[in-house]
Amino acid sequence: MSAGKFIAGFIVGGTVGAIIGILLAPQSGEETREAIGNKTKEAYDKAQGAVKEIQAKADDVVSEMQKKGEEIIAKIQDMINKKEEAKAE
């Protein structure tokens, strides 16, 4: 299971649990709707934060892989050049 799916499931589960708790609480309909709206906004904000964090980590991984790829290409090119020089001698 990927971290993104786990985080999404965790957030959805927490939101559903909070909404059920609010619906079962003894308060007026207006208060209940307001509480649901607030919890929904909180869950959305948390999800946005999680998405941004995952995206930043993915960007870091891609950047690191590109850097390593460039290093490997440079080493291969250097080996090819040395072989060509050795053949020329």
C-alpha cells in the first residue's frame, strides 16, 4: 500500500468518524450543519497539506534520480572516451 493511499484512507476514515459523532451528538440541526461544515473544511485542509507534502517528496526523489542519472551518463561517456583514446594509440 502506498503512503498516499494510506494517508487518504486515514483522512477519509477520520472525517467519516467525526461526521458520525457529530450526527449522533445532541444538538440542533443548525449547530450540526455548522459542525459538519467545519470538520469538512478541516479535513480538506489536512488533505491539501498531505498532498503538498507527498508532492514535495516526489519532486525531491525525481530531482535526485535525475542528478544520479546525469552522473551515470557522464561516467559512461568518460569510459567511452577513454576506450576511444586507447584505440587511437
